Amino acid sequence: MKIGGLQKVTLIDYPGKVACTVFLSGCNFRCPFCYSPELVLPEKIKKHPSIKERDFFDFLSEKKGLLDGCVICGGEPTIYGEELIDFCKKIKEMGFSIKLDTNGSNPDVLIKAIPLIDYIAMDIKSPLDQRYKEFSVIDCLDRIKESIEIIKKSGIDYEFRTTITNHSVDDILEIAEYLSPAKRYYIQRFIGEKENISGEKYTLKEEDLKLIEESIKNLFEVFKIR
């Protein structure tokens, strides 16, 4: 397992928790809007400095009583399979709660991880049809759908979220209708402050965002545009 980064404290990435965020290198998707190519593209991963697991756990040990939890994101954490499960066990044994960020492409890993984690956030890239092939280097649509159902039935806290890029209003409405009913669905504005894989900028008009909000806010327990 390769750790590509560590944010030592975050007040926004884990709802209701003071947490750290650990970034795992490697991903089975190639989202053009991804702003972390150093965690995704093999040629950039090779050049990007990594953190030893031992050093990460030493950091956690020092933060007992100061941090509530740990966010595990990527890249895509679930590509590590059993290594991720062992990683979660160690964090849990140290007394920290865990939030896992995922693209949902490995439902078999999610099933094993859920007993160890407390919150899961799944990115929904597009309407649940053949358009998903634009993002993934593997054919995983059925697995994405399976992960959605696993998460909704998991009994732990969760959210689904979509980053607005070249989506139309109808695309977002279609995603929302597929996900509903669900606890939380967040629409995220694309923030192009860093380099992304495509080099493109994305936006959606504010009036379109308002239309989306009015159309789907009642489909979920919580819906926000952020």
C-alpha cells in the first residue's frame, strides 16, 4: 500500500469530526476533472513522494485524544483489497472512527470494510448508464450499482456526491432519481484551483443549480449544493 499524502487536520471532510485525511495512491478511474493526478497517473505516482505506513501510524498515535477520526481517500482506496481492510483494522484498534471515500467500483471490498468504518462517501460520476465508461479504465457499471445498494443498506452513515463538470441539468436529475431514496446527496461545484487531468474548466450556471435544488431537494433526507 502506498500512502501519497497526509492532511494532518481537517474540520470539513468528516462531518462532525476533527480528523486527519490519508491519501492512498493509485486509482482504477481516469476522471478528466480529477485534481489529484499525482495520486492517479502511474507516471506521476512514481515521482510523487510517499509516506511510510509506520510513520503514519506513529502520527496517529501522537494524535490520540486530539483527533476523532481518519478519512481514507485516494486515488481509490478499495483497489488495495485486503491491505485496506488490515489498514482500517489498525486505525480502529487505535480508537479512531473512519470515513472512507470511494468510487464504488469494488463492492466486495466495501462489504468487508463496512463493519470497520463509520461513514462512507461515494462519488457518483454520471447517470448510471454507459456514460460511466468515460471515467473508468474497467467496465464496472454493475459494480457501481451494487455498491450503491450495499451502502444504502449498510446501517452506517453515508453520503453520495457528484462533482459538477460537463453535466447537464437532466444528467443530475437522472442521477438523483436513481439514488432516491437515500440519506444524503451533495452536488459539488468544480473548483479548478489545481491542475486536473484534462486541463479543462467546468461550470454550471447558478440558475441551473437552483433548478436542480428545487427539483430534487425532497428526494433525500439531506441535499446540499456546496
